Amino acid sequence: MNKVVLIGRLTRDPELRYTANGVAVCTFTLAVDRNFSSRDGENQADFIPIVTWRKLAETCGKYLSKGRLVAVAGRIQVRNYETQDGQRRYVTEVVADEVRFLGRNTGETSQAQDNDTQDFNQDIPQFEPIEGEDDDLPF
């Protein structure tokens, strides 16, 4: 099983590009806090490269910005390539198939962008719990 779920903040604005075939690909780096501090008492974080594709890539490129808190679900992918000088390089990244926007955008944004984000979030269906349904659960 190859499944990863992360919550963190974008370290910079996402980069949206298109392949030669016109497929959208968006990359960004997520800073994920560790559960412990260094000996100096400083918080530590891992900086994890994230890749999204197609419609999700376009959405991330449009609505995300540096400092935004997001949850990412996807899979770990390791790929390799050869540099011009013949060295083999390995890249480990998370290919996200789900990105959830959490909290408010901490970067400088315009009112129009905030309104766009609210419009996007309104499209997400809201589910109300059914009263008494929890009593039927076996745990």
C-alpha cells in the first residue's frame, strides 16, 4: 500500500505548467512540522515536494499561494533521470490526488482572490449528520 496524508504550509507560490500534450501539472513544496524540537528548542520541519495533475493542478495553481495551510493525500513516487554530465539523480515526491484548503490564506491576496476561493468552497457539498445514526455503529 502506498498512501500518504500530510498537513503543512506552502513554502512558495505553486508553479503551474503544461506538458507538450497540454496536460496541466502543478508543483509546490509543503513544509510539514515534526512532532519534536531540536536540542536548541527550535521547531523542525520536512520540506516535501508535491505534484498535482490535470484539473486539480489548475485549481491549485489558481487558488494556492505561499503560506497557505493545506492537507494533501496521495502516493509517494520515486523517479530518476540522468543529468547532462551523466550522473543519475533520484527524486522523491508526493503525487497528490486530493488537496484540501485549510484555514485562511496567510499570504498577501486581493479581495477578488478571496471571493474566488469562497466560490470554489461553496461548490463542495456539505453533509449534515443524521440524528441517532451513531447509535447503530458497532464501535
